[in-house]
Amino acid sequence: MFTGIDEVDWASLRHAYGSAEDVPGLLRGLASTDPVERASALDGMYGVVHRQGTVYDSTLACVPFLLELAVEEGVAERGELVELLVGIGRGRGPAEAALRAGAEVFVVLVGDRDPGVRRAAAEGLVRFLDQPARVLDLLRQRITVERDDRVLLALVESLGLFVRRFPAHASEALDTLLALGTPPYDPGLRLAALGQLAGCAPDLLPADLVPRVVGLLGERSERRRSGLHGRDDIDCPDTLAGRLWRLRPSDEEGAQLVRTLHTALGGRLAERIALLEGQLAAPDSTDRCNGVWMSAGLFREWRADHSALVALVGEQLGTEAGRLRDAASSVLGELFHLAAPAADHLQALVSARPDLWTERWERGAPALGGALKALARSGDPRAAPVLAEVLAGPVVPDDLGRVIVHLGRSAAPLAPALRHRLGRVPLDSPETSDRAVPLLSALTALADREAVPEVLRLLRGVPDGVRSGQRVVASAVRALDVFGVGAEGVVPVLRGLLESDCAGVAAGALWSVEGDAPAVLPSLLRELASPDGQRRRVAADVLARVGVAARVASDGLAGMVAAECVEERVGGARALWRVTGDAERVLPVLRSAWTGHPRMRGAVAACLVGMGAAGASLRDLVEAELAAPRRHLARSGGHGSRDVLEDERLLAVCREMVARGGAAWGGEG
């Protein structure tokens, strides 16, 4: 198996962490009789030789040895090795060429005695063997004799890949998929066939796709319940790891089947929504749980009227199945105000289960429970009295302050308790930042001027050496900026910070309190010349507020407009417009940022609102955004916890500009 391994100059090759001289040991470890050594070697292959899908020269050097290991029946866990090989070959270029050179191995492996090997080899056969007629014949033969359900599913997926890779030979493969999508085949196999058809030949899908899929899901669930996998809710330890386990689908195979179909349907939203409604109304709680997670992907990626679907997700909160309830709470918590149609269900769960108001995990800080967090993030005022009770308790979750900001003025009655908690935050603890910053955020959102003494206590008392002390100071100064008051002691403290690392935010707060441009401009000009990009951006934000009185900063802002960092360019452009009114210099920067960096669209839109008619030439971007069905931050397989919120905020700003019509852009609305 390892003939020639010592003749490779491994020390001259590289992997994720440098020299590949340790790779021969990993390869030999894959053939060890010790399961611990084998597991460690496989982890090493993924951790250093093929880390996060990257192919190094050492990765290519491993391919011949991995191919030999894969066909050696005495090697354990060969299925994992075949998966590794296929993953390497997906890297295209030299990696794909190396696997194609050894593609005959997959012809052997697709008929191996080990079902794990057969399952992994099916994709490799299609991906690397450049003989389409032979590949299709092997797949079809294997389907007729295969008895392992998981291998059959892999063969169906490979047929879909075959159609995409060899379109000139697709006809027979599609005929096979069509046949597999009908009785008497197993309902799971039929679902898999429909998912592949949706991805490679959607015009061949049946007209009754949605009811057919829902029916097949029901049939599959009945079979699953009659077997060994009937329990959809399992006992997990009350730890973070246990919660993460509960948030995984208990039926991974079923989740993959519906995920494949939803992914293939893409923007066919009417069908996807109807399918999800069927999933969420299924009698089996596991199917409903998969429906909840599939709904999350739809909410995160597509703009539509999701209210009916959100309400159906909310209905799952009444279940006794903890896994399903946790999934629904988690998904609703990422929707913020879009979770409003489920607010009654959230409130019912919060009222019935005070034990779920907070969560405490092993070796972790307490946090707000999912349902209460989702209710508060939705902006529902009924969350405020419950949060008041939590605030009155012995231990306050660190994330409570970050959640209160979404309640708006309905959270005003919480201000005294928030001030009390802020006044008790220790000044010299490693936990000072984690405890103080969320409370400061909440009081800032409430614009609670009565919190000035507690804020000044932090500014005067946090020692320089405290971890994240600068973060505390910056948050406290931003609070004073919003308060905009001249309470005793505020101005001297802010002036004392004009020479600190927080000079920019301090200048902003001082401007809010005094409105004295000469007092803040020297500090802002120094910050604008800082080598730290973040400090330059903060200074630009404040200069934009100062406006024409800050013309002395024009050259520095012009330099920012040409910066490499897009955040700096946009921040500089906004400030340059406010200071000089030079739209001709600013608009190309804003257009480039909008089109090339979707995450910057919110900042650009906010700038356009302030520009009014001067930004009329970018009207096409705003109108195209409102017409687009896909969220601007949507990315395949990704999920940002605030992506939906950021997209909704962008849409709100765009709608505001369009609503202003002629007044905003100097033309007809």
C-alpha cells in the first residue's frame, strides 16, 4: 500500500500548517488496527492536508496512496477514505485530474461488499470516469441489485449528477429517475428521485408535485415509526452541546431529502411555501421539525409574504416534543419583527413555561430562553413585564440588554431596573464588558437620560488594564452621545477622552452635548490621520454630523474615498458629501460599493436618504433592490443570525426613498 511513500520529498511539500513531513505518518495511521489511531489520522487528513476543502501539493501527493488504501479490504472505515478522495477531487484542476487518472478504482468500489464504500464511490464514479455510457450502465446495474437504502439514495443522487455532467447522454438517466419516482419503489427513494429531477430536469416534474411529496413524506414517516427510528425526541443533557444536539434534525436522511428538493426549486416560492405548509401540518413531529428548518432557509433567502408560514411555525411551540419546540423558537428568534404572526404562540409558551425564560448550560453564562428572546425581538410589548421579572431575579442573562432594544418605547418601564443593574456591574472584573455593554445598549436605545450617573461611574472607574475596557468606554460614551445632556461632570469626562483611543466617539458625544465644532475638530483631524481604519471611520461619522463646519477635513475625507477598504470608502463618501456637498465625487463610490459589496447596501441607502435629490442618479439601484425577490445578503448554505433583519432594514429605507418620489429625487414619484 505504501510503496514509494518514503521516496516522496514530503518535507518540501506543504499543507495547512507548513511542511508536510508528518503526512506519511498520517497515511500509515489510516491503515492502523487501532481505531483511535485511525480516527486521529483521518482527523489529520481533514485538518491539515485537506483543510476546509483546500488542495495543497501534499494533498495531490496523497492521492495514489489513498486510492490503494481504498481498495485494500483489510483497511477499516474505507467508506470515509473514499469520501475524502471524492472531496479532494471536487477541487477541480490538478485534484480532479489526479482522481480521473485513478477512476478505474471507483468502478471496483461501486460494487464493494461494504455499503459505506459503495455509497461514497457512486459519486466518484460519475465525477471522475470519462466514459458516460459505461458509467450509466454501471449505475443502472447497481440500482437493480442494491438492497441498502442509503446506497440507493446515493445512486439516485449520482444519476442527477450524471445528467448535469453529461447532458448529451441525459435521456436514459432521466428515464431511470422518472421510473424511480413511481411505485413500487420505497417512498424515500421516490422523494430522492423527485429532488434530482427538480435540480436537473424541472420540466419533467409531475403537475401534482406538492401533494405527491407530502404524501411520500407521510408514507416514509409511517415506515420509519414502524422500524427502529420511531422516537423523534430524545433525552439530552442540559448542556450547550445537548441543546445543539436537539437543534439537529433527528431524521438527518429525511432532512437531506427535503433540503435537496427545496434547493432545486429555488425561487419557485409558491411551490416551496405550499410544500412547507404541508410539512408543518404533517402528523409526524419529525417531519414538522424538518419543515421548521426548511422554513428558516426560505425566510433567510427569499423576500415574500411569509406571515402564514411564520404562524404555522409558531403553532409548533405548543408541542410536547422538545426538539420541535426548540427548533421553532430558534427559527422565530432569527426573524425579529417578521415573527409577529407567531407572537400569540410565543406568548402562550412564555406564560405557560416560566422555567424556559432563561437557559443555563454547563460552564456557560445564563441566557434568555428561545421563546422569550423571540417574543422580545419581535417587538411585542408583552415581553416587557416578563423581562422585568427576569431583571428582578438573582441572575440576569448577559444577552437581556441586547434583546430589550427591539422593544422600543414599550421597554421604558425597564429603565430603572437596567440602571440599577448597570450600577452594580463590577469595575475591575473580566466580566465587566460582557455585563455592562448590553445594559448600555438597552439604556442607549431607550435614551434614558437618568442613567448618566451610572454611565459616568463606568467612565471614571474602569481601570485601564481591564480586559475589553475600551469597549466599555466606547459604549458608555455612545450612550452619552444619544442622551445629549449637559449633566454635571459629563463635559470634563468627555474632554478628558479626546486624547484617548476612544477620541472619535468622545468627540461625537461632545458635539452632541455642546455643538462646538472648534472643540472637537482637532481631535477628529488626528483620528482621520490614524493608521487604524476603524478609528478613521468613527471620525468620518462624526465629521458627517458636524457638516459644513468641518470643511477643514475635506482632504482627509477625500483620501478615505480612495481607500482599499470598502467600509472606509463609503464612510468617507458620506462624510465628504455632508461636509462639501460634492455629489460628483461621492456617487461613483456609492454605486461601486452597492453593486460590488452587498453587505454595504444598508450604509449606502442611508447615505442616499440624506442626499435626497442629489442622489437621483442611483435611483435605479434602489428600484432594482425593491424588485429583487432574493435577500441581498442571501448566500448558499449560509446563515447569518441578523441577515433577515439587515435585509428588512434595507428594504424599509428603499421604500422610504421611493415613497418620497419626486421630492427625494427631483422627478416624478
